[in-house]
Amino acid sequence: MALNETQESFGFSVDTHLFRELGELLVGRDSTALIELVKNAYDADATQVSVRGEGLRGPDGRIIVSDNGVGMTPEVFRGAFLRIAGRYKEKGTKKSPLYARHYTGAKGVGRLSAHKLARRLVVNSVPRVFDEGNLRGVQATIDWQKLEEEYETFEDARQGLDVRTFPVAPQHACGTELRLERLRRQWTGSALSTFVSQVSSCTPPIELTQGPPPTLFSPDSLFEDFVVSSRTPKDPGFRIKFEGELNAGEDLWPQLLEQTDWLVEIRARPEGVDFNIQPSLGQVSSKSGGRDYQLRRDHPDPHSGPFFSARIYARVGQVRGIGARTSSLRKFARTSRGVRVYVEGFRVLPYGEQGDDWLNLDRDYARREREFSIELDDPSSRLLTPVEKEAYFNQGNDQYVGAVFMTAAGASPLRPVVNREGFVQDAAFEVLRELVRNGVDLLTRVRASHARTEQTARLNTMRRGLSPPQPAPSVTPPADHQMAHTSSSTITAPSQGSSDEPSDALSLPISITRREIRTLKVELRANPDVAPRLDLIEKAIDYIEEAQRGDEVRATLQILAGVGLQLAAFVHDINGILGLAQAIRTIALAVASEASEIRRGELLGDLEKATDELVQALSRQSSYLVEVVGPDARRRRRRIPYPAAIEPSLRLLTTTLTERRIEVVRQVDRSARTPPVFPAEITIILTNILTNAIKAAGEKGRILISAEPSEDSGLVLRVENTGVRIDLDQSERWFRPFESTTTEVDTVLGQGMGMGLPIVRRLVAEYNGSARFVTPTSEYNTAIEVRIPGRRTGQ
């Protein structure tokens, strides 16, 4: 020891501020905090716990959690409940004393959930008699706010506890009651509804744990060893009763499951992952039919896991009405949607919540990837082969209800986030996500295979009805009737691949053809030989329509090209319009309350400017919508001066171009006119291309718009930008539906769905034109060229 040094006694101290820090840090949301207290009752071997809410929307609300568990002696209360991060649950077998339940909490901080919810906690606990002797119970009041305000350290805070013990009498029922008083928040109606929904779902419904009733799905095909938790046979179970304002109301799970069409079960074990997929009995008995599949793959990490069981129901279409209960059932479907996660029978938030997309179902529903990559074993791969464009049958979270169940051992490689809001997204979590998503994707593949088979059967049935009838020899029709006879008798059934042929090859719209057939039936009804041949033509048209119906992408393109894009374009600017309206309101309120004449004049000037901007924004939108949906937009094709063809799209996007300081260079032959086109379609074409160019060019970028006549008096339109260069060898992929060139969400223009360029090509094809990426000119990185040929002689 150096000269003049003395040894002094030092030690750590903990500020009472840590109560608040740990309470906020370790529990993410109010519902999670309350679920933690319910889980403590489970760990205490309770078979029933009641959770009651009183006055939650007012200043004097309280929550009461009472159970019939083993209770706490003064020694347990002192050594476990009052010891923050204690090791009480880590001793011995790490299981509960009565039913050998795996503890759901082991960090010793669960009681701080009470701190997050309320300023005061009242505890009343009566221990269960395990050994003979004089047992004493505990009555305690913990005033968290007083502890933090009047005491600085944990050592000082000992004096702020009001704890009393009492002898346990025979008439005392064992268990613990927690009264949370002076709640930290008052719930609004919508917030309380969300809170109740989350809390009431802390344990799974029986329909997910025990499977569907035999009237919905075949019980013979369900997994027999479906594991929900590690509870032993001697465990009588655990029931939660919600009361007062925490009563969630009627359970509509049976009615919701009645509307499901498919079921997938997943069982992930070290020896492999099994998938059971089956249609509902209603589907099997209907004309659509369906069959079940049992598939298998290797586990990606058979040594570590995670290992689990899952049961997921899928509905195709919206919730159907059931009398007066339609509204409540649809609301229940919204709050119950998605795939939830449970460990030892308790829910892990936020998985399955509204807005949560942990399986990326909503993301991929928008992107529409074309195929799945699932590593099945050889027998399964032969049993269920990939289906072309199978991912077009993807559905979002709203169409699924289900759960993933894990035991504590099976979930051991998953690391909970510190605030108990889910798991750390590491390699183990990716394995969980991959396997659950495999099950959903296999179900989608089965649905796609079923739909293709069903469509093929329909087409074959219709094809068999296309054999032309033999003419009646006794009737000699007039010349014009003979012409109709010859025309109809030369109709042949379309080939097997006709469903893939473009419908653009039809010489007349189907609706016009049907109308002409009806007219001929009236005019030629006296001829007995004509009617069956006209019927044959109608059957051929039915066949063509059915073949077209199988191409969902084409149908989607037609709908979006005809209506949806205009609405989407309007949404692009709506945020700006809303902001202007809000600014006008704010300034108007300020003018009304401003006493200073000078300041009022300034505000009136700002008000006039904001109003003018709003009028201009609405004018741009109105002008654009008139261009694309007005009475003349698709009434007739006409030649349009090049500047007039370009102006509506630029006018629509002028705000975005200005805000991003993007320079637009126009090289347009002002004296030239387009070939005959619908004004709406040329506007849609250019708006789509310009929107992509704006996203690509970025801040302070540059866009070049050039338009010139082609050799045949057609239109050559090019849009170039200074953004990221497109590989021309790979550029055709961007013309495939749902292949988006953008991955980040643009707050104004939105995230691309990959429909813009396919719509452009689709519309240009109507004029026998082309749309493609080409080599850009100098100073630009990407260029798209649209060519619309001039009208040929005789057209």
C-alpha cells in the first residue's frame, strides 16, 4: 500500500429510479405487462385466474388479478417477490412445485409489470399447506410513486413498504390477489378495445389447440400427437376468466372456422418436418372437390431447433354474412387474423397483431413472386409438383387464422427481446419463419394445383360440347342461311394451349359477338338447322371466356389499366392536398385569434398563398381525371399534338418534380400529332413511365422526354433518367407483372407493385406497338422507348 493511502469501505447502491427504468424497459406494452402477471399465476400452479377491470376509462380505474395458486409465505414474498432479478425460479428442477409446470418467467422481474400499469400495488396472498406447521400469509401495499419520490436508494426504500403477515386459518382459500390501483393511464374506447383483445388472446382458443370439429375437417387426417405445451397428464389445466371491462364478450371462433376452406398442420421435430394439408369437408363434397396431402422435408437445424406444432386455417374470400351477426363476425375476424405464436400456451406478442407481418404474407401478396422454393423430400416432391404462376394464389394475413405452439424446450434457441415483444431475429428465428412459411406456401401450391385441375376439367367438359351438329338433309336453306351454316360448321374446338393465347387476337369483342348471335336467333328462328349451330357458337365463346378467366394476371391488368390506375394516381397527390388543407385550417384559426393587425395581415397573406396552392393541386387532379375518365377519354381515338399528349402527366406530377428538384428536359416536335389514340391511354402510358423515372432519378436528378414521328407517321416516345442504370439483358423482367423496379416505399408515389410497365406494354399492344428499355443517350443511364405505328392504309 502506497504512502498516505487508506482503505475505505465502498459498495454499490441502486437508485429507486430503477423501478421505472426496468418497468418501462422490460415490458413493452400494457397488455404484455398484464399477461406477465397472469403468467405468474400459472407459475404458481393456479388452475384458475380471474382478471377484472373496473373504471378503466376514468381516473379511478383498477385491475384485480386473483388466482387459486400455491400463494406466498412471508419467506417467499421476501426472497422472491421483493428481490428484483432473484433466482427463486432457477433453483432445483426449475418447475412449479405442484404440477411440475415449466416456469414461463425466470428473470425475476415480472412483478415490475405492476409498476408499468399502476402507481400502487396491493398484495394479499394465502399460501397452500404443504407441510404441517403454523403458516402465515402476506398483506402488502407497495406505493411505487411514494418509493421513488421519498426514497433515493433501494436500501432506504425498505422503510416505505407496508407489509404485514397473518396466520392462515382453515377458512382461508389459498392463492394470491393483486390489486393494481391508481392506474397510470385512462383508456379511450379504441385503446381499451385493443388492450382487451390482446389480453384476452393470451391463451389460445380450444379450436386451435384441440383442432376443428369433425363436421368441418376430417379428423382421420389430423396429427394425433399435436403438442401445445409441456404440461403433464396430472396438470388439470389453466383457465382465465375475464370480468368487468376486460370481458371480451362472446367467443366467435366456431362461427369463424365454419367459413374456412383449408387447413394446414405443421409438426417440426428433429427427425423432420411434416405438413398436413386438407380441404374442408364442404369443399370435398362440392363440385370443386379437393384432396389432402401429407408432405415432408428435413429440419434445417435438427440439433438445435426450434421445434413446434402449428395449425393454420385459410379462408378464400371475404367473411360471409350470418344474419344479424355479420358485423360482429367480421370485426372478430379482423381482430383474430394472422398466425400467432405461443410458448407453453401463452401468447408472444406482437405476432399475429394487426400490422404485424412476421411471415411476410402481406409483402409477398403485393409483390406476387412467381414461384416458391421449398425443399421437400423426394416422395413429397413427386406428390406435389410446382404449379406455374402458383404464387399468384398468395393471400395476405387477413385470410389466415392460426397459431404456432412451442414448449419451453422447443423454443430454447429463440431469444426473447428484452421488452418481451417477440424474439430476436437471428438464425433460429429465421428457421421458425421459414418452416411456418413453408406450410403456408405449400397450402398455396395445393390451392393453385386444385384450381388448375378444376379449370382443365371445365374446359374439357366444354370442349366436348363443341362438336358441330349434323345438318338436317330435308331442309335447304336460303343463300344467306347457307352462309351462316357454312360459317358455324367450320368452328373447331380450341387447342389444349388456347388458354395461353392472347385474347387480343379476337377479331370482335365477345360482347358484340353475343349480341349478334341473339339477333340472328330472332331473325332465323324459322330455320330449324340454324339454332343448334348458333348454340355451338355460344359454347365456343363460353370456352374462350373460361380460358381467359384462368389468366388472373391478364384480368388484373385489364382492371388496373381501365380504372385502378387513375385512382392510384389520385392517391399519389392526396397527401399533399391534405397537408395544404390542414395548413389552411391552422392559419385560419390563427387569424381568428390574432389581435395584432400587422400579424393578422401577414397570416391572411399566408392563407391566400396556401389556398392558391390547394386550388392548383385540385386543378391538377381534376384535369388529370378528366383526361383519363372523362366522357371523351375513351369515346373515340384521335390525333393529339405531342405537347398536349405530354402535358396532363407532367401537370399531375409537377409538385413531386418541384419538391425533388428534378429537371425535366423536353425535346418534342411541337408540330407533330400522334397516331389515332384514346387520350386516356396515352396519358396512362406516360404517367406510368414518368412515375418510374421520378423514383429512379432521385433528388436533383434529370429526366429527358423526347417525342418524334416515326417513318410511318407513328409515334416514337422516349423517357430517360439519370438514375441507376438498367441491365438491358435483364430488362424484360421489369415488364412482367409484379416485378417492381423499386423496393423502398415512396411517401408520395408509393411502393411500386410491378404493374406500371406491364400496363404500358398492354396498352401499347392495343395499337400494335412496342415498349422496351433501350440504350440511353449520353448523360442518361436508363431509357424506355414506346413506339406506336401510324395507321396503315385501309385501316
